[in-house]
Amino acid sequence: HLALLAGGEDNVTYNLGGVGADAAGVGIGGGLKIDINAATASAGTRKRLRRSASTTGVLPTTFSSNDDADGAALASGIGTPTNVADIEPTRLTRRQRRRTTDVADIGSNAASVGDVSGGGGGSDHGASTSVIAKEHTAVDVVTTIAAQELDEHEGMDEAALKEHEEVTKVKNVATIELGPYQMDTWYFSPLPKELFKDVGMIDTLYVDEFSLNFFTRKSELLRYQAKELPKNRRHPPGNEIYRNGNLSMFEVDGYEERIYCQNLCYIAKLFLDHKTLYFDVDPFLFYVLCEVDERGFHPVGYYSKEKYSDVGYNLACILTFPSHQRKGYGRFLIAFSYELSKKEEKVGSPEKPMSDLGQQAYKPYWTSTIVDFMLNQSGDSKSMSIMDISKETSIMSDDIIFTLNQLGILKFVNGAYFISAERSSLEELAKKHPIKEPRVDPSKLHWTPYITDVKRDKFSIHSKKASLDEDSASS
């Protein structure tokens, strides 16, 4: 639908031409010209149209699923009407603002591709250019799987949304003490209201590192550890599935240990801006990384994953506590998630869309892992397919395509991807992107995956068939 704004003059004209569209509406993406007689529009219509316009003057539009390519090109051509009346500001949620920015970025990418391919031409040329723009845009972005769009503020009216943003924009905890470390918090966290009975803000939140119970006074924490904490319970709940040196990994079921997992999510929200999972932890598994010493198992970070993901996600949320950052634990957690995918004999990918910090963590891992495989683990073979890399590393093929394109060694010829890299260039890339310590030792992992039907699981490695004709590459 198109929401049109009736201005102050008799006729308001909107030119909705695509990239390179002329006055007749012919060109890349097609064009459309609409005239509105403001005098014949009812007062209610004008009010609804004025309310639906955004503060930038850009008209909101929606495109059908079979017109994605033309829609991307059309989005870049939509501009401000020739006559815009006073527009009432509309409050948008953070997710809506990100969604609007993403549409604008896709439109700008499509416009740039159209300009490179040539100016306005016939409709056939416009359709082909739009398809090329869609393909190249898909390679140049991290989002590889169409994730369901969910608005965390759905159902909230204007007043409730304003109150929510006023509350959440200010931190409610200044510092958190976890074990021997005291860390400054970064963001608001919806902690239980019982913690704020006496004050509106907590100066220091004390957390028992073995049970993750919260306390507002140090004396309460010490009394709990002396009287109520079991002597043999100096580790996270759940099963220890990995031990190598001073590093240990515990698998915690959100259904069996709800309080522990919810408190872990509360702590994570203090350092993550876009985390929305707090209460519904039943469908998730939590993997808690610990440092081991004579006093027990001290958590340093964690990641969570769905017990079964319909879209092949092997990681939902990841966090390394600030007191233990710059030690390589983030990369270790990512590598561990792919080791579990190898045990499951599946390919996996992190939950999309990814945050900026998530991209910064995954790009180095993907790069070093893929380059190491191509250089050292491919044997003497002179060619390999993208599916071969995916089956050995458990990295989803779309993420491999993105990484190779970022490295500049992926070519797109006649509708197929080709890897073009000499051994010398791979050695240079390996020096620039080495695999860093600590590494995951698969022989120390003792874990059995959930039983699933391989024939129905499209992310199983056994359901993947390598095709050198479609995804061939020469190195």
C-alpha cells in the first residue's frame, strides 16, 4: 500500500519512479505518477494520511514477496513529494528505525549497481539490473538467512512506548561484583523489582558466581555462601561436557534450571544493548565457560542456542564478561558452537540479523578457519567446492560466500561462484588471519547430540550433496 499525504494545495503530485525512471514511468524498476485532489479528500482521510507520513517525508511502502528485486530498486527512487505539507512527527521504535535504515541501505546499493550498469533503459534491462543488484547485495551483507521480523514493542501505544524508552535509557545498576571482579555496567537490565525496594538504582549488585543469585548487600552474599551454598556446589548446574587444562564447559538446560538461566540473561543484558530474552528460557541450552582452580569453577562467559532451530542457528546469544575479555574466550565460544555442530553432523550459523559486535567476532573466526582449511586441510586437490568447505567446517555456505567475497578471492561468473586463489596468496592471508589460542580440542569434548530425523533435517551434512559444477572453485 502507499500512504499519500494531502498537502495544502489543490493537487499533490508524487513521482514514484524507480532508478532512472522518466516522466512516463519507463525505466529501471518501472515508475508511477499519482495526482491527489486535496479538495475532494475528507478531513479524516487527510488526518490519517498526515499521521502515516514519516518525519523525513519519505512515503512508507510495502512490496510483495515476488517483487523483491524491483522493490529494492523502487525504494531507492522514492523521494519527497513535490509539495509536502507540515508533517506531524511520529515516534518509531528502535527496531522500526533499524528496519527503515536497512531498506534505505538496500535501495542505495541497488541504485549504485544500476548506475554502473548504465542509465535508464527498457523494462527488460531494468529487471535484469535489479536481479544483479539483489545478488550482489546478498553477497556484500552479513545477513544470510531471512529472519522473522519481530517487534519487541508490538502492542504498546504511544504513551507506553515513551514511558518504556524513558525507563530503559538510564542504567539501573552502576556496577556488578562477580567473584573477585567488580565491573561497570553498560546498559539497563529488567532485574526483578524486589531488588529495588529501598532505592531506585543499585550502586553495586553482588552475584554469587556459582548459583548466580543476586544480593544488594555484601553481608547477604557472605551469609548465603557460608550457610546456604552447598559445599560441593562450586560449579554451574548441568553437565560438564568439556575439560582441557584450566578451561571447562557446562551445558545447562533452560527448562531444568530456569532461575540460573534467567539470572544469566539478566547479567548479559547489563552488557548487551539488543538482548530481549529474559524469561522464556525453556527452549534454550546454555553453555557456560569456566576457569578452573582450587576454589572451584568460575564463569567467564557463555553462549546460548535453541534446542532445535528451524533455520539452522547454532548460536543465539554470546557474551564474555568484561573482566575476562581480550583473552580469546569469545573466539573459543564461537569455535565450540561449531564443534557441537560437527558432532551433530550439521552446518550452522549464528542467529540473524547480527549485531555490530557479533559481526566483529564472527568475521575473524570465519576468515581464519576457511583460509586454514583451504591451505592446510584440503590436501593436494587443486579444486574444491564451497559445499566441501561447508561439510568440513560446519559453516553455512552463505557465510562462506560472504567471507570469501570479503577476502576478494570469490568470483561470480555465469551464475556460479568460483574461488580464485593461488597458494602464495593463501599463505599471506593465513599470516594475516591466524587461528589464535585457546583452541577447542575435539578429543576433550564428551557430548551426545539430540536425536533428530536426518531425512527431514535440511541442515544435516548427510543431506548436502557436493556439486563441483555449481559451486566449483580452483585454488
